[in-house]
Amino acid sequence: MTENTGGKHGSAPGSRGRTTIADVVVEKIAGMAARDVLGVHALGSGFARSMGSMRERMPGAGSGKSVTRGVSVEVGEVQAAVDLEIVVDYGVSITDVAGDVRENVISAVERMAGLEVVEVNIAVSDVKLPDEEDEGEQQRVQ
């Protein structure tokens, strides 16, 4: 008995053709999922956030924060690996936040992109203290 996977008749419409997912799509999914976790103040290093806030104020630069700041991915045919750089709020358990971020990112990427997430590496680059202003807030006050 032979299996006919490439034939025109008898195969499911979903199996006729190929779907590719760009790295930036997975970066956006992972970035949004990480930001949804309580205790995550921002993504990206202080330098990257400063440069991003300057870029956002430039005419024609697009609207809103860059969802992919602090996110990098490697996407294969069926698997993905995610690297995140996050800033956490002061007072939260960093290990708990990292675990929640990992769980949320894996769930979102696997559900939306259909890719198996093999790893989510998290680098905590800073802690947001209660009395610190964000870079964007400093610019508006001046």
C-alpha cells in the first residue's frame, strides 16, 4: 500500500503547499508574550531602550514601542529558540518572573506559529527601582 501525499485528489487542503514563518513574526509573538507577564517592566538593555525611545520620536518612524526590542530568535522548519533581555520590577522574584515569561512565550509561540520551542534563554539586564524614571519620561519632563 502506498501513501499519496502529493496528489491533487484525496489530500487535505491544509497539506497542499508550504507555510513559512519569518523570524520577525516569532520575535513579535515572543515579545508580546513576555511583556504580558507581571513583573516584566521592559524588554531590552538600557541602551537599546534609550535608542528606541529616540527613534520613536523621529517623524515617520512608526508608532509605539518596538515589540521586538530585546528579543532575538532562531527559527527552523519546525523548531524555534528564543533569547530575551528583560528588565524586571524591583521587589519581584526574578526566578518566578523568568519562569512565567518562559511559560508564556513557549505557549504563545507554539499556539500561534505551530513551532516547537526548544529553549527560551532569559537575561535580566536591569531592575526598575520605584524612584527611577523611564527614559521616555525624562524626555517629556524637560
